[in-house]
Amino acid sequence: MNNSKRAVILAVDDAPEVLDIIKETLAADYDIKLATRGEIALKIA
Amino acid sequence: MGIGSTFGFCLTFDISTEKAVEKIIHVDGGRVLIVDDNDASREIIAKQVVAHGFDVDVEVEVVMSGKQALACLAKGKLFDAIIMDWKMPELDGVETLREINALHLTNSPFVIMATAYDSHDLENELVVQNLTAANILTKPFSASSLWDALNSCLGTVQEIKQEVETLVTDKQISLEGVRVLLVEDNQFNQELALELLDMRGIIADLAENGREAVELVAKNNNYDIVLMDCEMPIMDGYTATQKIRAEWGSELPIIAMTANVMADDIERAKKSGMNDHIAKPINFEAMMATIAKWALNTHNVSSNIEKITESIKANPVTKQDSNIMTNAHIDVQAGLKMLTGNKDLYMRLLKRFKENFSDSIVQLTSFLEANNLEEATCLAHTIKGTSANIGTITLQTFAAKIEKYCHDEDIKQAQDVLPDIQLSLNHVLIEIDNFLNSENTTEDEPVIQQSKAVSPEEFNTLVQILRENLENYDSNSEAAFLDLSKAVFIEKDKLALDKLASSIEDYDFEQALIGLNICYPEQG
């Protein structure tokens, strides 16, 4: 599979354990970007 | 590679408390006696019981008359439940029930009465004879209503066994010698509560209704605490409390036991002069915590927390207990299930919980003291969500309560929950330690990080990869950091590296980038 074609998912949650779960579950299939605050999410998006 | 997309997603839900109750009354099996003079009816009931019991171990025995049933019981055969027809020749169902009670069996079975006649007539007949049946079914009944009736009986049997087991192992707080007045009209609840109180060395007196309670308090006013059912015949709990308060003041702690956990009912209990409440069906851990809170020390809540914490420290859980204890406060299976069995991730969540929440109740206490409802609500909410993730229902329930009280701006109520939640958290932290320790020793992986010799160019590449990942808020940042830290052979600045590591662990990539640039300034 071509890496550059992988879908990108942005996950935003102030609870790091939620990001843990999302990362572990989805990282094999997607490029994941993680943000713990809304402002950071806006910068990424 | 095949064509097509696979989507996966992960949703976090709070576990409903209803579910928890349901789980408690999950039926593992039981012995059922069916008493009916009608051949067809007997066969149908037996089939229904067996058919529904496909995944549980239910033993069924059938007899044709009340006499046979009594003979069976008199021979010492044990049953958890009896399903009995009312209208039978010679000895009818109600008469048989009276005879069964007269046997004074030590393990007396629950009796479900069935009738093709008017169930109200049966009810009246039972009242007249001063008898109680666990349930009444009207024939013809559906398999599911039969099974519901059975579940509530057999389930309670399971519940008792389970609670007794948990409590035997759960002796952190000494409540020995505490004097309790139990006011409860339901015989089943009486027996259960008395047995459990006795196991903890608590001395309990029983009053069957409010009037008896008032009389007992008048006779020997030396109780440390009263556990008061609210709805009772003759005199209800509210009235009894008012009378006790009017006569002997407000010193004696009175705890409402009520199935109504609506705010109005709690309010009514408070108005009548009760100090606290326990919800029914009774969670015995909460019951013991409440007794500890009110009976050990009636005026200083925070010193109670200390006492409880000390007693836990004084009786550290031994290694052999770790499995039992794990089952008591953290439901590892539930936690793992939420993470589709990913044990590494679960361990990580446990570690994170320990790091982030050890002092959470202290924080919560100070937020509440400072009247900072916004922060308190937020923290309680976080504790609630996180407890759900790792599978600790009790902690989750207490946190939900505090969140609700904060939301209602009822600081006093919220503060009342603090001793309970602290106790629950203490249990959970001990179990996390035990669990993590046991996992570490069984796997025993060599965790010594071996520094890999790399050239300065390679090293710079690793730094650059991490930098790019951080700049992109990429979830691979952690892996990149691990690669880099393996390659660090000169201890540059341990403190700065640790800080960098913890920023990445907390997914604060911006802070991590600053830290990285301090350790390894960007070149060119």
C-alpha cells in the first residue's frame, strides 16, 4: 500500500488515555495526528 | 493487497449502573423443584425452565403434590427455588408453603406460586395466612416471565454468595464492635444484612419497622449508627427518624436505605433528619464505607479518610491475594474487553491512571473547599470516564455522584461522597500496583535499554525524524523518541530527556518540540 495515500485522522481529547486507545487502535491503518487541546487541533487542521 | 477499505473505530461509553446491577444478578445455575398436580402443566414448566437454562446449570426435579414436595424437602434435598401450583388436591400450594416454612430449613428455598385462577385471590390468601411468596405467576405464563421470576430468586442466591466472598477477603477496615441498629421489614434483606454485618464483627440489633426502631433506641440508646429502611409497614423510616430526632437530638447517625435514589427521596430522607443514604440494592462496599464514615468518627470527615488510609497501609495486600483483590475493585476482564483484549494498552492505561489520579481526591477536596465547582465538576468527570476505561465501576459510580452534585451546586452532598471515593481509589491503586507487579514478574522481559552505537550522522537523522513527527503532531512521535533514546549513549541531560519523554507521553507535542530543541538545537 502506498504510504502517501493513507488517510489522516485527527484525534482531539484532553484525556491522554483516550488518545492512547485511538492511537493503538488506528495507527496500523491510518496516519494519526493527536491534539490535547482545541487550539492545537485548529492549528493542525 | 486486496482492494477495499477497512474502517475501525473506538467509542468510549460510560458503563451504566443498571448494567452493574444486572451483572450482579447474573444466574450461574440452581436447583429448582416443580410442584404441580397437572401432568401437562408440570411438563411445560419443566421444559421452560430447562430450555431457558441452556447456558446455565439448572437442576430440575418434579413432584405431583404438596405432600411429595414436603417429603422431598424433609429428606434433606436442597433447592434454591420452588415453583408451586396453588390449587392442588389434598394439600394446596398455600398450605404446602406453610408446611415448608414450618420445616425451618436452614437454606430455605424461594417459593414462586403459580395459579390459573385470579392471582389477586392467591395474594389475599397468602396475606390471610401470613405467608409470603417470592413471586406469583398467572397461568398460562410465558417462558420469559417464568425466567424473570427465577432469575430474581436464583440471582439473589448468586448475589449473596458473591458478596460474602468479596467481603471475606475485604477486611481492610476494622468495624469490629460497632453497634448497628438495622431497621428493615424485608426478611431477605434482614438476613443478608445481618450476616454481612456479623462477618465484620459488627454488633447488630434488628427492628422490623419504625415503631420497633424507636422503642429499641429508647430502651438502649448506645447505637453507633442506624440503618433505616424508608418504606415499612406500621411506621415508615421517615417518621421513625423524626421521632428519634425529636426525642434524642441529632447525635445518632441515621442512614437511609432506599431503592428510590431520586433527588426528591434523598431530600425527604434528609428533611426527616437522616444523615446519609445508601441506595438499594445495597452495594456492600458502599454500605461498609458508609458505616465506617459515620460510625468511626462522627465529627471529622477528613480524619476518617486518614484512618481508613492508615488501616489500608497497615494491612498491605499480600501477593497471594492479588487475584482476588483484582476481581474485587478492578474488573480486568471488562477493562480488557473495552480495549479488544490489548493487554499492553491496558497496562499502559493502568500506569497512567496511577500517575495522574493518585492525588485526585485530594485535589477534588480542595476544589470543593475553595468552592471551585467548575474545576471540581471537570475533575470528577475525568475520574468517571477514566475509571470506566480501566473497569472500576465503584470508583466510577462515586465520581458520577460527585459530578452530579457539583453540577447541582450542592457542595455539601459532594463532600459527603469524598470518604467513599477516597476509599475506593485506595483500593484501586493497591490493585493496580499488584496487577502491574504480577505482570512484570511473569513476563520478566529484559527492559534494560541497550544503547546502540550509532554514528553522529545517524543520530542526527533520528533527532530530525523525531522533530518532524513532533512538528506534524504525528502519533509516531513516541516511537521516534524510543528510537532516539536507544541511541543516546552519552547522558546529555537526564532531566531534560525525562521531561521530553513525559511531554510526549502526555501528547503535548508542542512542549516536547521545545524540549527537543533545547537538548539538540536545530542545526543550520
